[in-house]
Amino acid sequence: MALSSSVPEGKVLGCEIGDGRIVLYRGDDGVIRAMSAFCKHMGADLSVGGEVVGNGIRCPFHHWTYGDDGRCKHIPAGDEIPRRANLFHFPSREQFGLIWVFFGKAPLYELQTFEDFDEEKHVARSYEVQLSDKLVSEPWMSTTNVFDIVHLRFLHKVNITNSEVEEIDPYRRRMSWEADMGDKAAGGLRLEIYVYGVNSLRTKGDQGGRLKWYIAASVPSVRLGTRFFLTIITTKEAGAVEFLDRQAAMHTQILDEDTPILNNMRLEDLLMVPSDRAMTRFMRSVLKYPRVTMRELERSVQAE
């Protein structure tokens, strides 16, 4: 949802996601919280003038205060707290300088990470990709990139010479790549890729003989379009900064090349062929993936 550095202690940040908006804040204990953004009293946006109070958040309008579980704890006017005065509390976590939020009550899978990351051996860079144009397609359409070998070859000039795909469970897939990157990057690419849900992936491998790990995720927003965040990791040795610069530029270039095409596709009466087999299986899983709206999540806690 955001860079950790964007939410220092006591700071409140509003973020668009899906069909709604959430508020992120860091409590006195240093832990990030993520809630639905609008006060249940009169709909004030808690990210606009809201204040962190202990590990809770206070509305700027009438000072209704919500605890770290999203439940209203105090109304200074003295009224009894209504039973439905609850914000939706999203599961959240930080790693490698990024704030992650699961859009639902309980995550369907563990957050992708690198258990063997070593600060003494590795260097990580996390950032939001700055696209040249707004991307209005849903995140899963960009995720199909890793399954769409033919499009990688012809549009991006990335020649996948060997690829295997394995379905781990309904929410995760594993694949391996061997590729010639052409002009995109010097040296061959070898990757083991795990796809999580419909909008994120984790890879481990090497580029031109140098360690390259990365995590990529996309965030849908009706108003802002799809945003992308990346964490790229390599070994802490000479040339690391330059390597990370080149990799970040390459990922941005690939997304920019996709944007005008994805923004103007018509997803009706698709005519898939045998070379699309892996992509077709993924697209079928997208149709089965659980979906929910912000309104549905908010109503679920008001009924508790």
C-alpha cells in the first residue's frame, strides 16, 4: 500500500484501494494499523486531519476515537457508543520497507518473503514504480505476464528458453524460467517464480551471474488505476547500486510497454490456443478468486 517511510510514528496516511479508501497510521508502539478510512458518525475521512491517540485514531470532526481493533472507544459528547460504530481492521504487515495490507478479514496465504535474507550479505531496494501513464486494467492482467511466454518474446524481446509451471494450491503457483533478456539486460536470466493470488509474485535467481531476488505486487484502485510496488535484492558487493538501478529501469520499461495495450483490450470471446495453456489456467483461477467490496467489508463489522 505504501512505503514504510511514508508513515512515521504519529503520521496518518490515506490510500486508495479497490472501490474504497483506507487509513494507515503508526501507533505509539511503532506498529502499523490499516482501517477503513471514514468515520462511522458523519463520514469524515480519518486521513484528513485525523490524529493518532496511543495505538488508536481520532476523527478530526467530532473526536470519535477508534481503538487499534477498529472499534469506537470514546465519544467526547458523552453519547453512548453505537453498536455499529466499527471501522474495518485490515490485516497488515511491514517488510523490506513496504507496508502490506490484505483486502479481507484473514489472509488466504502467507506474505511472500525471503527467509534467508541476510543484511550482512544482501542489499534490498523497495519502491513504487512511476509509470508513464495511468494503468486502468485490473492487476491480474499484468500478472499474466509471467505465464504469457509468447508476448514476452514479441513485445518485450525477452526470450524464455525453458519454462515449467506447477500449481501448489488454489492461491499459489510455482514456475521456473531460463531466459535471454536481449537488450533489456546484460546476461542470461534464471528465475524460480512463485505467484501469490492474482496480483503478486516472488522470484529467486540470478541475472548475468549476479544474484537477483525480487517481490512485485500491484494494487487496484478505481480512482487511481493500478499501482506497482517492488522490492529488488542483490548481493552486497561492488556494483550493487548500479545493478539495482538497471533492474528498476528494466521493470519500469516492461510495465510501460504493456500499459497502452492493457488499457485498450476487450476481454470478450477470447480465442486461446495451445501455446496459451499456462496463461489460460491462470485466467480460470482468476475467475474463481474471492472478491469483495469495501462496502461489504464495512458492513460485516457493523453487524458483529
